[in-house]
Amino acid sequence: MKLGVYNAILHDRPLPEALKVVGDLGLTGIEVNSGGFLPPVHIPNLDEIVASPQAAADYLGVYEGTGVSIAGLNCNGNPLHPNSVIGDAHANDIRRSIEAAAALGQNRVVTMSGLPGGSPTEQHPNWQVNAWNSASLDMIDDQYEVAVAFWKEIDALARDHDVKVALELHPQNLVFNSEGILRLVEQGGLTNIGVELDASHLFWQQMDPVAVVRHLGSLVFHAAAKDIRINPAVALNGVLDNSFRKLRPDEPRTHLGGDEWANEWPKDSAWDFVALGKGHDTAYWTEFLRALHDVDPEIAVNIEHEDVELGRIEGLEIAASVLRDADAALQASLV
């Protein structure tokens, strides 16, 4: 089992410094962002890496002697966005990431299933959260037709490059739970498309990540270690709390493509992303790692730090301590 960090939280520093941070945490892997919602800060020459074995070798040379190696490429985005300015760019990032992964001797690319519009004329994604009416199910059926056509193409490309594509089960995507990924894989006859098991997005949906790992089995290709905390406001607004605030152009904000930007998190939120241990204890994370180990003893598990109460390094240190302790407990139990 390879423990590491998803590098987005370290985009504020050059790659060599990011690698030192990861190594100093006692971890050995770094999942490198390669496009999608975020720019490929630590691998900006993707096209050169795809085209030139020398460029790939030069890039890998940065990692030599650090004790840290690449643990997957990540291009989370919406490749099915009906606005082609966004959708086409994110889809191309997935294709390029698969080719770059192969050039770098990697076999994992992380992304999301994407979400189409509700009809061929829509310009915004349409997420049917509670499809109790027949029209909603008809819309979902049509969206799966769009998704299957795209993911069959990506599946073939991934298979040709000996790469597995791991979809994060993320809300506001067509595929966000066990039923969704099973439907996509079966309907598309997919062989190289599976799951990146990010526990945090399952927690707030009231799912059990351990149960999901055991249910999906070999479809789990990759994992993210991120926790959540349920807050008292959930009693009033539920886990689908939607009280976000749109940030003004003069405020710091994250560009998501086209004319879309990330909103400000609710002030009195129903739940928050937190560092490992602030939502679920080490014993839980031990069982999470055990379930993953049973599926694939070599699986990569990478910390994703989005705890706004903690600094970049502080949050990573807390999460890494819990993850290392959980792994040590697992290894001791396997002896």
C-alpha cells in the first residue's frame, strides 16, 4: 500500500519543495494534478512528456533521490459539460493525462464521470438528485447514453495505454454512488474504468466507505484519504445544504473553466471537510485501509487536504499522522 498526498494543496511551491514536504511527512507518493478544474502546476509540460521519451525521463529525474514517486495523475473536471468550452477542454485533459501516465510508467488517472445537461440544448449540467418522477428518470437515461458513449472511447484509449481510470464518486456528477458506477461499467462494457474511493464524499451522503469498497471490490482502483465533520446545522438544512455564496470578481476565487467559478462555502455549514481524525478516528481509518488492502495490497491512498481550519502543512501533518498510525495498526494485524 502506497501512502501519499494529492498535490493541489502544495501548488503554492515548486515541485522539488512539494516532494520534500511529502517525504518529510513520512509518505512516499504524490498524486499530481494534470488538468481539469485545476491547472497542471507541477507537470506543465504534459504535451512534451507525451511526445518525447527524453522529456518524460527528465521529468522523472526530479523525483530521483527524494524517496517520493508519482502515485497517479489527477484531472478532476466535467468532461460531459454541455458547454463545449468546458466539456471539451476537460475531456482532452483526460485523454492527455492517460497518454502522459503511460509515458511516465504510471497506470492510474483520477477524474470524475462528468455531468451532461438535461437535454441536447442545455448549456448547464443538470443533476437529478431525487428522481421520484418519470421525467427525471427519462433524463437520467438520456444522460447515461451521453456518458456511455464518451466513456467507451476513453476506456479504449486507457486499455491501449495499459492505464486504469478511477472515477471519484462525487456529487453533482452522473456517477456518485455504487449503483451509478456499476450501471456505467455494465452499460458501457467498460474494462479500464473504475473508482477512486474518496471517503469524504461518501461520508456526507451517509454512505459507508468500507462497505462501498467491499461491495465494489476490484472496481476500486485508487483511494483518497479525506475526512468530514457533520455540524449542528445539519438538523436544519440537511446534507444537501445549498447556502453557498457567489464570490465577486474582485475576490479570490478558483476558476473552474469557461465562466464558472467555485463559490464560497456556507458560513454555518451542515458539514465540513476536515483532516483525518477530526471526523473519524484512527480505528475507522484502519478498517478503511484494511478493506482497500483486501482489494489491492498495492493500492495508492493519497491525502487530500481541504480543512480550512488548518494551514497547508499543519493539515497535512495531522492527516499523515493518522494515516501512518492506521497503516501501522493494519500491518501489525496482518503479521
